[in-house]
Amino acid sequence: MMSTVTRPGVILPYYRATRNTFKSLVFPGAMELFTVAGKAELLIYQCCLSFLFPAPAGTRLAHTDIKIPDFSDYRRPEVLDPRKSSQDSSDTRKAFSYMLTGATAVVGVYAAKTVVTQFVTSMSASADVLALSKIEIKLSDIPEGKNMTFKWRGKPLFVRHRTEKEISTEEAVNIGELRDPQHDKERVINPKWVVVIGVCTHLGCVPIANAGDFGGYYCPCHGSHYDASGRIRRGPAPLNLEVPYYEFLDDNTLVVG
Amino acid sequence: HSFPVLLSLRRGQASVSYAQSLLGAPETQLTALDNGLRVASEDTGHATCTVGLWIGAGSRYENERNNGTGFFLEHMAFKGTKKHTQTALEQQVESMGAHLSAYTSREHTAYYMKTLAKDLPKAVELLSEVVQSCSLNEAEIEQQRGVVLRELEEVESNLQEVCLDLLHATAYQGTPLGQSVMGPSSTASVIKSGLNLTRQDLVEYINIHYKAPRMVLAAAGGVNHEELVGLAKSHMSGVSFEYEGDVVPVLSPCRFTGSDIRMRDDALPLAHVAIAVEGASASSPDIVPLMVANAVIGSYDLTYGGGKHLSSRLARIAVEDKLCHSFQAFSSSYSDTGLLGIYFVSDKHHIDDMMHWSQNAWMNLCTTVTESDVARGRNALKASLVGQLNGTTPICDEIGRHVLNYGRRVPLAEWNARIDAVTPSVLRDVCSKYIYDKCPAVVGVGPIEQLTDYNRIRSAMYWLRF
């Protein structure tokens, strides 16, 4: 490394200064690079190093040597030119950033709402339970005068295909005589079909179809008589048999629930 | 025997009112020579005077290749001219009992002499020689390299300078304003790496920048303007006013970048932190409200005796919670841009709090500043503007800088009128324009682990409540 020859005489004074500078600006943690004692050797080594590398790694000579890196790769186009003031584009840049942030916030809130809703609704009725909530009944399977019982939402459901005689009888009943006054029309959509829940309103037993004194149902537990419209006529029950929500999809299909 | 004083009818009354004294201040006279050189002076009647040349050249006119040339040239200026060797020059100056100094900043360079008023002719002659026919001999250049490098090393320990230099470097990154006045060490280095200065560079610099239209011969003290103009004509008529190839160096705007730079060194005892936004240029009408705003925030250091009763809110908080060792609100303005900021020195456990309260002070200025604060700021500013003109040298410096910046000396009465026009709503509007929701430049030097993250600093530049 003796290729560079320098005359220590002329440059010795400044060299002393730079040597001190050099030492004092070594970063804490960087190794002391020079342990050689000879000043001349040190000088030549330093000169050579400065030839090969602008500044030895781990040290710098002054804070003015710090070069701010060029961030052009990351700059927005409006601020790429260092000879143009950044004030002019400041509003549009801010507007863009805030719009992006605002849009992300909206999307984020929506996503959060979706996640939370999913977790909360997972606590509501499950699919198998919901599947049981409706029942579809083919009406052609039920002959006239017959009452069929179905299991629906854990309770018995009575679907009765009424004869003309039963219909006219029920419609002619004087409501004033009833414990729970309801006209037949209020309890049926199509008078030919009566749909009621088969749970006695007294204490919850299942009435027997086509029994009792009124051509309807009879509860064997405590002797409640219901008519062909499911209304209480005699016995301890206080209310008529409950009529659930139902609708006719077509003439042959009944959906309850 | 103090009775007569107590009984005096005029006790407590100044003999001249403030308004009268403003209007009665001596006028600054301005003349231009044929080659464009301007001569400005104020005759204050002192027995001494300061006379100097203010040149519109500085580190902003340099590029990456020759950054530090102006500073080096300042070192070479007093090392001999074509007519006087260094010893002869020194002997001339010393025998007058004069002081010869110079400074270089980002946009201005100044060579000035403080001397007796009767020595004005000699002073102008020596100054004109220094600027026009500096000898720049090689041996001296080599020697000055060491001096400059030593000065660079010395400045490293002045952490305020380091901090504010780094602030410019990051705020104006990629532009000439980001360069430090002193230049990198490679410029002054003796190692011929192609980056270091040669005599040719210095000569070129003088050729390009030391032109008459960009120079002002300013003087203050017991000087007669006519005499000064005559001296200028005889010594400085030869200063060139033409550019080679008609290439006039024109300053392009410098882009400000909101950014930060952190020089962490846990071995240092105190952290030096500065935060700044882009402020107003020297000639902008907003400069006065911003100066009032800075006066409202004020400054503080441990030697202040006011304690919890200081008028600046930030200072009160700093004292009560021992947040900092010192802080100051500063404003640096250049010809077309500026920096408006707060610089503080604190120990490593209070940096975050101090930053929070500094930005709080800014937000307060933008939103809820009160009439009493603004009145206090106005008065403080007026007092400081007048107070800093204590001597022929500050007055001369102001003349030189004003003529370079504004083309004339702005009189105190005009400053006063502009300051009086600042009301709380004006202050709020101007501060919001420059500070509210803007990206700041932040610098931290020292044990700055606690220095707030940039994103959080940026978020504190606006208030959601507003």
C-alpha cells in the first residue's frame, strides 16, 4: 500500500487536525480502526483509504458529510422536481390522501360490521332449528272430514279438511255464547281448511280429533270440548285453539310458519 | 438627596414619545452607482462606524460539486490582496484600531469593518481591495484547508448548529438550500479526490457571483452619505456587472419536503430537537404575523427567572413540568421560502412531552389565540426589533440585508404599522395557512429514543375538535 507517496511536511498540520476529527467521530460501537503507532503509516493508509473509499465505513468527518438519500422513487409526481415549490400541490396531495383514508375507513367499518354481525348472529337459531320453523303440507293427502296431525316446532299441528256441513254449522254459531268470541271467518283463510295448534289451552294436553260433543276435538285430560273451528265450547280451557300463521302457496300446498 | 428626582415633574416620562422617536429615526439614504452597485447608509451621529459589503451570494448559489466555496473564500479573504500582503493588510487594519470580519450565510455574504468614523475612506479602500483583488495564493489555500477542517470539527460540538443544519438538509433535500454553508469535508480536504476545492474554483466563484448589481456597500454610524458615495465611485466603479456568456445565475424555487432525520447518540447528555414547517419568504406580507406568532410562543432557558409566571404558555408548562432546558421559536426566511419552527433542548425523558406541548402551542395559535396574547406578542416583537439595533454593526447589517432582500431599508415606523395591523383573527388565519395540517420537517440529535414517531407528530398538526 505504498503506492501513494505524500510529503508529511506540508500537510502535517492539517493531518493532525483530521486525525483528531477522525477519531472523535467514530460511532460508538465501531471498532477502533487504527492501532498503528507510526504517523506516516497512518497518513498513507488514510490517504489510500480515501482514494479507494470516499469515507471509511463506520465513521464520518462532519455532519455536513451526511447525504440525504434520494427518495425520488417514493415521491409523488407533483413533488419530483426539486426546483418547484411543494406548496402549490399541497392541497391536492392532502385531498388525495384523505380521500383514500376516508374510503378505507368506510370499507373498514363495513368489514368490521360484517364480522361482528356474523359473530353475533351465530348465537341466534341454527339452520336445523330454522328448518323446522316451516312445514309444507300437501293438501291432497287429506280427505274430507279427516284431521291430520303433524309435528311442527315441537308441537302437534292439526290440519282438518272440513265438510260443507261443518263449515255452515260453525259459521252459524252465535259468538255471544262463546267463552272466547271469534267468528269462524276470523280463524280461517279458506273455510274448507282449519289449521290449529293441537295444544289444549287449559293445561297443554293434546286434544283428540273427531271427538267431543261439538263435532270437533275433545281433550281427555280435563274434558274440554272444541268445535270444528277449534273454539272452546265446554270445559275448563279459557281460549280457543291457537291459529298459527299459514298461507296457501297454491291450491294443493299449505305452508305453516 | 434623592428628593429633587422624586419631585421632578417629568419623572417617569420619557422626553420623547415612542411614536415620535420612531418617526424621528435617521433616514437611510440609498444611491446606486452606474454599474449597479448600491450604496446605503444611516448617519446615526456616532463617533464610530461600521462599513461593509453585503453580497447576494451564498451556499444557495452553490451546487453539490462546489458546496463550501463561499465559506472557504471567506477564509481566504483576509489573507492578502494584490496590493497588500497579509501582514501589510493586518497592519493597516490594526493601526486604525479597526475590526475586520466577515460572514457567509445561505443567501448572503458580508465583509465588514468596524472603525472610527474618520477612518471611513481607508476602510472602504481596504474592503474594496479584499473583494475585488484577493490574492488567493496557493500556499495560503493549502493552509486554510486545515483551518476549515478544524472549524468543521469544532462545529460538531455545537449541537444547535448541527441540529439546524440538519433541519435545512432534510427540509430542503435535493435542493441547494439543503446544503450547509460550510460544505462537506471533502471540499476543504487536501486529498485530491476531484471533490476538493482548487484555486480555480475560488476564482470562478468570484467571477460568477461578485457582481455589482448584487452588492451593497452599507454603512452606519457617523458617516456622510455623499462622502460614502464618492468613495464607492472611486474604489468600486470597476466591479463588473456583466456575466460571461450572459449566463445570469437565477435562483429557482426550492422544494420543501416534510421529513425527518434522527441522529441518535445515547452518549450525549441532552437531546436537541427542532420541528419546522415551510414559512414565509422575507418579502411576503405574512412575515410580520409569523414574527408576532413566534413572539407569542417566545423562548425560554434555565436562566430565566420568571419561573411559573413567565408570560409564554409553553414556557410556563416547561418550567412546571421541567420539560426542557431551553426552547425558542425561530423563523428563517429566504428570498422565496422560509422555515418557521420551534427548537428545544431537553433531557431524554421529556422529549415526547415537550414535543406535544410545542405542537399544542402551534395549534393554539391557529385556533384559539386571544387578544391579550397577540397584544403581548406585538409588544415583544416591537421591543426586540428596536432592541437589536444597539450599535452601528447591527444597524449596518440590517441595512445591508434589507437592501439585498427588499431593495430598500424598511423603516421602524413601517414595521410598527405592519405589526399593529396584526389582530387575533389575522394571526389565526396566517398561522393556519402555514402550520395547520402541514407536513413538518423534524430533526433530533442526541438521546432521542423518546422522540415522537413522525406519524404521530404529523397527526398533532391538526385538532379533531376543530
